Amino acid sequence: MVIQRWQSVFLLLAAIMMGCSCMLPLATIGETTLTPASQPVYLVLNALIAVLTLISIFLFKNLSRQKTVVKVNFFLIVASIITAGIMIFSTADAAIDWTGAPLLVICSLVLTLAGYRRICADEKLLKSYDRIR
């Protein structure tokens, strides 16, 4: 199987990064490590984002639905970033040592945006072919 569309590659990488962010610790605050397993809302939100990203890859036959799912996914990633910020800064009594999980979520946000832009480019290309006929 060959992935022929760039948005599929971007969305697959975003799903992998969100899946990894479900397993990696967010930060070390003082002597405690803040993990997604200790914060079930954050864990469920990130798992939902990863699943929605994977689902959106297979909606390539209906570009408008794929765009809608990717938009919802984008806003859920922003909500995940805000949730992580609230969790970290509300419990921050000591110095914060950041780990790789917040960076993965931000990279996932960028890749989702890149995937959305490629979906829009494909839609524009298909509309130009319809105009030629």
C-alpha cells in the first residue's frame, strides 16, 4: 500500500505524535512527575484526538467531511494544549522541568494544520478540473 496524498502523511504523523504524547510524561514539577495516566481527562482527550486523526485519513473520498473532522481535531488539539497548561501551572509550586510530550502536541498541531492546507489544495485542484470539462 502506497500513501499517495501528502495530507495522509501529515495526518498519520500527527496521529503517531498524539499517541506518543499519551504515554510520555508532561513535566516534572519539583519531585513529582505529571503523566497523562495521572490526569484521565487529558489522557482521554489526547486518545480521542489520535483516533479522530486516524479516522480523518480514511475520509479522503469526501473532502468536505474530511475538512470538518480535521477542523474539529485542530480545535481539540488547542484544547489539549490549554488543558496541559492549566494542569501544569495550577500545580506548579517548584521549578518545572519540561519533557517531550508538550512538544509532540505542538508538532501535532502544526502537522494537522499542514494536512488541512493540503486538503484545501486538493479540493481546489479538483474544482479546477471540473471547470475544464
